[in-house]
Amino acid sequence: MTQHPEGSVTASWRRIDAWPAVHAPAASAALRPPAGADAVEAAERALDVPFPAELRESLGCHDGATGWTGLLPEQSPLGAADIAEHGRMRLETAAGTDGLVTRPWDDEPWWHPLWVPRAESADGGVQVIDLRPGPGSGRLGWAGHSGGGDFSGAWPGLAAYLHEVSRALWHGGGVRGTYRPYLTADGDLWWDCAGDRPSPNGEPLTPAPVGPG
């Protein structure tokens, strides 16, 4: 059997998958099976950007989700075809609106050809992997509907993000000490920064159990 380091993308996904299997089956119901190599390569060709190893590894665990899932804090993962579609749409929009240019009041452009969309937030913002050369290459940031991209609270990489999510589910605490896991009244997983706020359906949140149960 192939062994994976504890902090690897594959190891983190295995732990993330194992948690809802016991505590919140609905949370992972929308996750797709692994993406095939052909699908990943087609997405790379569509964006003319080679995907980083961490993204390829993640797609090899789950090819995104069929719909919104609250399994991960702030965002729902995109599949290979979704990545290509979002990337093309963003690039086409940016090219027609000067969105590739950094405006004087922003630190980043609205979009960059070397940003690869990886996940989508509930409000339609996109989590991106920054593949521009330099010390920040591979970091995770955000591209919203307006304003420039935001890397002020960037994760150093996808592996680091998934590892902290798996650690929070199995050992408690929060993701960056802010987002903590809760269960909704219908047994789904929801991440929030304050447990006294209601879930999206207006019902109370319950602190999620820790570990395998």
C-alpha cells in the first residue's frame, strides 16, 4: 500500500472523507469521484496552464462536487471541467474590461492568466492558486466580483489548507482559529466563526464532534 505523509493532499482528503462518514454523511454526498488524467489534461489545455502537483493530487481524490457542499470552510471545490470553465469565463471578462490591469487603488488585478480557480464561495467568489513566478507561487487567494484579487490572508498552498481542515475535524480547534465546524439541524456540516449564529436555514448550529467517534 502506498504511504502518504500526514500533511499531504491525499492524506488530508482521506481524513476529511472519513469524518463525515461517521458524523455527517450529507456533507460529502456531493463530492465526485476522482478525476481521470484525461480530464485534468483537458482543463490544463483549456487554460494553457500546467496545474501544480497539489491541485492534480486533489483532483485525483475528488473531481470537485456536483453542487454546493459545506464540507470545507468558505468554499466548495471545483472539478477539472469547472476549473476550465471558470478560468475561461474570468479571462474573457477581464480582457474586455481592463481586468488584467492592476488599478492604482488595488494591489492586484481583477484577474491574472496564471491564476487557476480551485473552489467557489457561496457568494460566487473564486479561490485561486497563484502560479506567477516568485516566492508566493502556489499560494491560495481570492478573486471576487469587484476589486482586485486578495492575497492578504493567503494560504501557502493547497496541502496546508487541507491539512488544517482535517486537523480541525479530528483534533478540534478551528481553521486559522476562526472557522470552526458545526452540524446543522439536518445533519450537514457548516463552518462558522461564531456558533451562536443560525445556520443558512435559520436553525441553531451544534458544535461538531471531534475525531472518529
